[in-house]
Amino acid sequence: MLLGVVLTVLCLPFLWWYFFLQKFKSLSAIPGPRPLPLIGNALDVGDTPTALFNNCAKLLDQYGDIFKVFIANECKVFIANADFLEEIMTSNVHITKSNGYYLLKPFLNFGLLTSSGSKWKRRRKLITPTFHFKILDQFLDIFNASSDILVKKLFNEVGKESTDVCPYIHLFSLDVICETAMGVKISSQEGKNSEYVNSLIHYFDIFIVRFFSAWRRFDFLFKFAPEYPIQEKYLETLQKFSTSVIKKRRLEKSQEVVETTSDLGIKRRVALLDLLLESDDLTNDDIKEEINTFMFEGHDTTASGVTFALLALAENPEVQQKVYDEVLAVVGDETYVSMQHLQDTKYLEMVIKEVQRKYGAVPFVERQLEMDATIRGVHFPRGTTLNLYLYGVHHNEKYFPEPEKFDPDRFLPHRQSERHNYAFVPFSAGPRNCVGQKFAMLAMKVIIIKILKTFKIIQVPDHKPQLGMAAVLKSYNGVRIRLIRRDTD
């Protein structure tokens, strides 16, 4: 009797595994590595950001631009094919994010990034106008001021054999995002508000740990993990900061003092928070969801884009010189980078787009199918996770020959028109594209212009970034360059 019970208990997981695989039998035509019982393809994918990055690239080479893996209780189909991406991204049905995003719920709750259905549609409709061109124009003062502080900090690195620019760019990005989102200067580049800054940075370190740990993904088990009380401490700091800013701003608005900042009647710059406060439909908690979401999505992606842009310019001095010549022609000796300057730096925009192609800040986005779906003749069962492998499509030779070559001319108008519209999607596309993509482009342009006007960027021999991907693409051994002052080179 006891033996029978034991055998039954031992067999149950394997029985579950059999029926789990049967559920996705319609995907048998999609290639992929053979899964092992219960653990699936966990060994093929890896358990660190760098392993995930390298292994997915190998699987792409081995199986082509659509392949599948089984991880724990998920069937993930990686898609680096522009035709499939177009059909998925333009759908108004397949918009639900995958389970991995819900690991961010303690901080983001259900903001624009993590929500779905009618709530997402309402929030999207409300937030999209906040990134209107006229609003972005008001952010230029912030971009310029924060960039000037960064340039001053980088003077300390002039003449050194190498400098890891990641910490500098990260703090710059935090300053920019916090002031544009909440209207608050945290001055992280000058060492202020260190508790909030450290909490934000280290909270996402814990998110990465959970992302790659099967048992930590379960909330009830994670409470027993050593990281749990640390996460709760960080969350308390983050939520307290956001709550206090929202309450203060709402009070100012009710007292009608938000319109001016001086006796001269100079109009206060509008932050994302101010625009959200104008909606009668949003509670303080609703607003906090969106502010925290913008902080999360904005600071890491902007920092990633700028650091890899500096790396690319160091590795390609002829491109750097061409950008510098354009900056001199357009901006000249002016110290303030205006909207007209940004519109006229066409080659710099091509360079940034090539950075976004080769080193896209968001390597993938995931959707969870809530119903059976047939996409380009392939039947995907309900529950399939579609991994929209943006890094993969950007390195697909079908769309970008010699994908490892850094070539901004790929984005000349005539070459873009010859390419599939969904071959280059650094901010996703369709209904769930990133609302902040214009913001990111403008911020990157300002800081790159400021840095190039002041420094020549030199490649560090033998420095090879160790790329890894989870929430964003990062180099886990830093991004090292040399800086030389232009007035002394």
C-alpha cells in the first residue's frame, strides 16, 4: 500500500509533464532544443543575464528566427522574424504581458507596463498625450542642466587609462527621469538622496535574482528567501518617496501655487506628474503606479542607450568624427542644445538608431496568449508565451547583413524604405509600443552632443563588454572608455 502511494507521488510530476508537452503539440513544427523532463530547457537557456544573452544568440543561430524552449511551466516561442512580429505587435488582442512582468508588481503594481485589458487601454489613452512634442520641448532645460553636471563630473576622468562610464550615466539618467516624471530634483549626480537612489538600483538587482530563480518566482516561497526583507526595505523607501511627492504636488496644485516659481511669474516646467494630476479619474495610488513605471522604464533604458552609444563612438572613430563635425556645424559654440539643434542633427540620429539596433536597451518583450491563436498559419495554444526577441530580429542577417558591423548608413532613408517595417523595433511597435521613445531620443541626443563637444572618446584596448539581458541590456563588466579634452588633444 505504502509503496503504491510512493510510486504514485513520484509519477505525478512526470504525468503532469507529459500532459504539459501534449498541450503544445501543435508547435511541434517549431524547432528548438529537446527538453528534459520537468526542468525543460533551463540548462539550454541559462540562469544568469550573461548566460541568457549568449545562449539565446546560439539558439538563434542554430534553429533560425523562430524557436521554442520549455522552462518550468512555460512554453516560450522566441520570434526574431519581422513578419510574425508585425502580426503580433499590431494586434489589439495579443497585448497581455507574460508572467515575468508580474515580478515587478510589488513596485509597479499594474501600471502601463504591466497592466492589460480595459485598464491598460484607459491608461494608454490618458498617458500618450503627455509625451506630446510641446511637452517634450519643456524638458530640454532638464536635459541640458543634467548633461552639464555630467560633463563636469567626467572631467575628473580625463587622462586616466580607462573609465567605466556606467555609474556616471546611470546617475545622470536618474536625475533626468526623476525631474521630468515627478518635477523633483534628486541631484543623484551630486551624491544627494542616496537612500532613494540606492533603493531603486538595488531593488532591480533583486528583481533579476527572482527572474532567474524558479522557486523565488512564487510569492509565497519568496517570502522565505534572504532577499525578501531587503526588498521590502527598498520598497518602503521607494513608495514613501513617490507618495510624499504626489501628495505635496497635489496640495500645491489645490493652492494654485504650481503655476509659478518666482516673483517674475516664470511658468513652472510641467512634469509627467502634473499632467496625471489633471485627471479626475486617477487616485494617488493610480498616479504612483504610472510614476514608478516611468522611473523603471526610463532610467535603465536611457542609461543603457547612452553608455552603448559612447562605446560605439569609441570603437568607431570615423563615425565619432562625422558626428562631431555635424555637431560643430549645427550647434557651434552655443552651450544650450535647442530643439532646432536636435532636429538638425540627422547623422547623430542615424548613429543612435544603429546603437539601438546593435545594442538595443530592451532585448525582448513578452506576451502571454489568453486564447488559442493562429499566427501566419501556426496554431499557438492558449498559455503560450511569445518572446518578441528584438535583439534577435535586429541581428537577423535577412534584414541587416553583417549584423555585428556598426554601420549608421543602414538608416539612410532609401535603405530604410527597402527594409521590412518591423525589422527595426527598439521600442516595440503597434498598440503597446513605448510611449517614451521620442523622449529617449531627445535625451540621448543632448547628452551625446554635450560630451562630444567637450571630449574625444577613445577605445580601451582589450576591453570587451560582457553583455547580459534581463529587463534591459547591460554590460556586466562595465563600459570602459578613455576621455581626452578636445581643447588639449
